[in-house]
Amino acid sequence: MNQTFTRRKLMWIGIALAASGCMPERREMIEVDGVKYNKNARIDPQYRRQRVKYSGVGQPGSIVVNTNEKFLYLVEDDGWATRYGVGVGQAGLSLKGRARIGRKAEWPSWTPTENMMRRKPRLVQYAGGVPGGPDNPLGARALYLYRGDEDTMFRLHGTNEPWSIGRAVSSGCVRLLNDDVIDLYERTPVGTSVLVI
């Protein structure tokens, strides 16, 4: 029996693999502070960063997070906003209402809160904290939400789990893709108003 592969056979094998979902995802790598990420990680295209017409609440320069829609809006002038797809807190775990960015950090460290460790005992192993870096749950940047002088313990931050964008999976913080949180970080100073609805 002749086992020769012709171009036609190879083409049909390739089509069958693609149709079955066995082909690897296209990997276009981007570099964020020397760390490489797959820019084309599988997320719904609607959650990719884009400039959109905006007629919601918020003054230009402020941030509005719509937890139902899973979008964060950086409000701009003339009825526009930059819209970012986000992952949000599970039911009952999200911050609601007004806050402000009280501080910002690049490659922040992370320590689970007491409440997080109570809900998920496996997190106790991280009680001493996790240093900043590509394996840290807060990703490349974090914007810390304050009310008055009090840290709310909620953050707008990057993620090393891009699949979570568009879902309600976190312990209350708002997650963005690492390249999106860097964009937001660079465009919003400490003191920026944030409204979570």
C-alpha cells in the first residue's frame, strides 16, 4: 500500500484539523515590560479595547465600570469613551458606587484578604503575599480604589487569565487584559473618579 502524502491529502488533513478545532490558536506575541503575552488570547471580540460613542454617566476623564455589561469606560470629551472588556466579581462580591484612584502600582504584589482566604482556603498558602511579576494575579498594573483616605481593598488590575475577561469570576476586583490595564494606567492619574454600577 502506498503511504505517500500528496499536497491534496495534506490539504484535506489540514482542513479536517481546523474544522475539528485541533489547530493551535494564532499566537501574536506582544511584550509588556519585557514579558511576552499572546495578544490574540481567546476572548470574545466585543471585549477588545475600542473607542465608542458614549452617552452614559460620568464626566470626561472619569471611569465608569458597568458590572452587568462587563465593560469599563474611560469617559472622553464630545460623547466618546474608550471601552475595555473586563472580568468582574462574582455575585455579591463587587464594590458598587463611587470611589477614586488612591494609588497606582506597576507589577504590584498581591496578598489575599482575610475574606478571600475564608471563602477559598487554598489561598492561605499566599497569606505572606506574592511578589509582582507575570505570575501575579494582579498582572502588569493595579489602580487601587479608595473612598476618602480608606483603601476599599478593590482594584482595577491586569490579569494573567485572559479567558476571564467578560465573566464574573473574581473576588470583587475588576480585571483587564495586561495591555489594556497599562493603557488605562497611563491615561488616569491618582485622584481619578471611578463609578462602579
